[in-house]
Amino acid sequence: MNWSNFKREALVKCRATPAGRVLVGASMIASEPFDYFQRRRVAVRYNQQFPSSEMTSTEGYALLTPDSLPGTAEVVDLCRQLFEPKKAALEAVASTGKKARKEQRKKQGFMKSMLDDEDLRAHPGLVDFALSDAVLSLVTNYLGTIPTLTRIDLLYSVPRANPDEHISSQLFHCDPEGLRQAKMFLNVFDVDEPQGPFIFIPANQSERLQAAIRKERRQAGVPDDTRIPDEAVEAHGGLSMVRRLVGPAGAAAIVDTSRCLHAGSRVELGCFRLCLHIQYCTTPEPANTFDAGRFRNDPVRRLAVKRLTAADSPWARSSRLS
């Protein structure tokens, strides 16, 4: 296991205990104390102006219909326009033969990242949507702070050669970034079961499931693993608790993927899924570089696009395709 993966798994396991969560929280404050308290102070005023209870602390998610957020239809149209030439370029350089089979054994073989900083500079409407009061207030009221807008991307999911064999993020897991975060997944095209929808288990139920599975593994002398197969989830009644992001284009979920077990991209042959992915973090993570100058007179958005600097913190890692 390389150092990055070791840090990732160590953090996830550390979060599993009350003492570990206290330690992680203290480390977050100590890394950048002025920034930490400034973000919380600004969030208090902002949340008073834009209160929201869509994401509860208990369950850690919100499901949104296509008409929930202003600007959704325009963002869906823009994503589709960006997708077509990206898809064509991807297909033009697609691997074949042995190389393609090797890629199929990795996440990049079934989930493609389609946007970069240049795309976001050319299409600021995506950033404006992510930082709109309708979206951002859901996140800040849940987190209690102004998070960093870490990532905006289009995630293109395609079938594996054996769609019934799940690997990597197709297995249930929690993401390693900090104690809490928020990720938005917005369907750009209609999604049903064949398209491999994003699936998750509410935070309170995820925490119970993880504790039970860790205990079971410990008693059996089996090494713990941050990825959990469906069989283990089902053995503890977890599959009946799963929420699915199915529905028309524009349907969305905002989920704390640090607390909610989740999986996705289980795409059936002949299908694909495209979703707009927006990530808001409270810890230093590799991130897009946004045009911060656009928000110099807006204290909320200025903080949201400010890059946290403690890149050597125990939780910093690449989260581009989590």
C-alpha cells in the first residue's frame, strides 16, 4: 500500500471512534485556526439570511427534484453541450485489446472525469450554479461553515466488461475527506437502474452498519476494509435502507459522503450515466482552481473558492473520482 492510500484508510478508521473523531477535529482546527473560525463566523450570518433544513445532521443528505433549484434546466443543457465533444474525443483515443482489459480493472476504466479548470473558466455558469444561494445554503446550514468548493466535474460512467462484478467505488464505502463534506450528484440525462444510479445509505444507518461490520470482521479475525460488498451490507439489513438517485434529468442528491455509505456506476451493458458532480470540503484537498477575482467583494464566495493550504495534512489526497 502506498503512503497516500495508507493515510486515506487510516483517516477513515480513525473516524470510526469518538476519540478518533475528536482527534481529527482538533487537527482540522490546528492546521489553520484563523481560517477555521472565520469560515464559521461568516457562515452564522449567511445561514441566518438563508436558513435551510434540507440536510439534517442525523441523515446527512437531501434529495432534490428537477424543479427544486433555480437554473437547473440551464445547467443540464450546458452539461449536455460540453459532453458531446468530450465524449467524441474520448472515443477517438479509446484503448483496445490488452490495455483496455487492464483499464477495466481500475476505476478509470468505468468512470471518466470530463472537465478541467479551463472548461470551468470558459463556462462560469457552472461555478455560479455551485455557489448560488439555493445550492450553497443547503451545504452551509448542514456543515455549519463556509466550505471550500473543491471540485466541479462531469462524471461519465460506462459498463465494465462484466457489469455484475463490482470494484472500487462500485462497492459501498465512505470517502476519507475530513469529518463531514457535501457532494452534489445531478443527473444530466434520465437515470434508472440500467444506468447505474448513485446509491447511498443515510448517515445514522451507515454508522450503525459500519460498526456492526467492523465488529463482525474483528471477531472473525478478518482484516478490516474500507470497501464493503453488497453481501456484507445485506447481512445486516442494509440494502433495504438504500436510497437511489433515479429519475429525470435535473434530479439531484446532496450527500455527506464522508458519513453515508455509498456506491454507484453499476452501469448495464448498452447504457451510460452522466452526472454533474460538485464537491464541498472542510479540509484541504486537491481542488480546481477558480477565478477568485470574480468574488473579491463577496465574503461568502471568496471563502468558498479560497484554496486551503495545509496540503501535507493527514487527510489531504486526490478525491477527483471518489
